Amino acid sequence: VLSILNKRYPSVEIVRVDPIGVGAYFEKWLKDQGVPTLPANVAEKPTQGKGKEFKNMRSEAWWSIRDQFNGGGIANLDSLSAKDRDDLGGQLTTPKYSYDGQGKLVIESKEAMKRRGVSSPDLADAFVLAFADVPRWAPMGSHSDIIAATIR
């Protein structure tokens, strides 16, 4: 990870890490190596007062990506290989969404996806962690200076 960060992403100022489960150990290791991290816990409560209510940060983060694609904020994925673009596109469009009894938007959980026979969207999760525009995960730098690290 450090080799990739140093060689391919030397301007990275902070690394978003999912601190749940194994990610907690990975975040600690990165910090021990001097890499600034920002915990991006998808199970936390979402940002309040954004006009749309979300069940959790996972829902807010995934919806942010949807909004960015629709608004043209994410448009050029040409640097990805055709296979990675296809894989990412498929994974980003696989989770379903619904509204809970309180009218809050919910993105389908990985457990529910697994029950449907769908694999975990690990590539899409990494993409969401890197590029979600959510206030709680606001980095010190711009989106281009963020790398997401997901450990599942």
C-alpha cells in the first residue's frame, strides 16, 4: 500500500479508511507508518439537514456518488481499463435502494445483496469511500488527493 501511495499518488494528503473490522487494524498500521487517515465509518448516523434524509452514512455516501454522476461531477473514468470500468459500473448499479418506515433512504446492505446472490461490491465501495461528497468525511485536500482503502 505504501509503495503504491508513494509511487502513484504522491500528492495524497489523507487516506479514507473504513474503520470497521479489519479496517481498524489497517488504519492503525497506516498511522504507524506516518500516513494521515480519516475514518469513514459507513454505519454512523448520516449528516442531518441536507434536504434528503438517509438511514446511515453508507446510504448518504452512495447517494452522493449518484448525485455526482447525474450532475457531471464524475465524468471521466477513461484512465481505468475497460474491464475495471465495466466492473465498477456494474457494482455501482447493483445495490437497490428503498425507503424505511420513517421515509429515510436506504441503500441495500451487503447482507441483503448476498441473499440475492450478488457479490460484495468491493470496487464500488472503494470508489464511494474515495469520492463521496459527505461533510463528515471532508478531507483537507481535494477529491483528487484522496485514496480509499477498504479491507473486507
